[in-house]
Amino acid sequence: MTIPAVNKSDEGLYSCRHPELGRSPESWMTVTGQSPGFLIVRPNRRQFLEYESVSLSCEVQGGSTGWGVKRNSSGKRTECGDGWGRVDGTNCNISSTKSTDSGVYWCQSESGQHSNTVNITVTDVILEIPILPVTEGSSMTLSCRPKETPSDLTADFYKDGSLLRTEFTGKMTIPAVNKSDEGWYWCRHPK
């Protein structure tokens, strides 16, 4: 779906449904003018297992004073330090993630300017894939990681709803990424 000219009325919760694979989680889309702020997530991924730590920071042109990390989780908007996370300057540190930390995160200034949004999911099996764009020609490794390490690391990797391949190491490497590799990826560990 393409929105040819985005405006403020397009802001809201979005999801999609695949006839065979089911419904996606909801993602919040924020509409603003060009923002000087950018949310950085470390480690650089969208999915986390329970009890992992994550650092969220606001990188802002001209200084980050007055900016903070916010989230929308289960339809409730709160800021870092308000029942979740620990504020450290313009950083927000979550020392031990739990399922209730799943949600949409962004940076916001006191004047209401917004950064990009990042949908973070805390779940039992994660696909480690970068949030930031990958440069064409570079190598990229996708890791399928369960909460508890199984004796058999075999993982099935999917792209755009179709099985790509099965890897016995739980990791799949694309040696030289190109535009055709762009898409929706997920993985699963066979039972």
C-alpha cells in the first residue's frame, strides 16, 4: 500500500493481514515535518528475548537537550522512567526486557517534534536483523535465536511468506546483499 502524499491525518496504528500467515502486530506511524531527531536502538535490531538489555538514545542535530524517549505499548503512551526504563541523559536503558516492553518507540522534544519510530517486539524466538538499512554489496547474517538454546539449532528462514532455506546452524548469511533481498523476513525452529 502506498500513500502518495502523507499528511497528519494518516498518523495512527496500522497493521496488515496475510490470508495464510495471519495478522501482523500493530505499528504506530507518526507524521511530522523533517525532524532533527533520530532514535538509535542498541543492539541494532527490532526483536528481543525476555531479560535482554536494550539502550535507546536520541541523536539530535544541534544537541539533544529537551528530547526524551517515549513509547506506545498496549495503546498507552508513556515516557522513559514512567514505570519502565531508566533515564540516563537522553538515553533510556531497559536492563531486563519483558513482553510488556513490546511497542512503538520514538524520541520527542519538549516542543512536540518527533523522530523516526521503531516497533520493538519481545518474544520467545527472535530473528536478529538490523534496523538500519544494509548497504548493497555488504555481507549480512540473520540469526534465528530462541529464548532457550535447543540441542538442535536448525532453523527455517522465510522471506515474504515463502521458505528461503533451512540452516542447521540457526544462521543464514547473504554474502553480497542487493536490492532483491529487501523484504519481510521471519524464522522458526522446527519442533
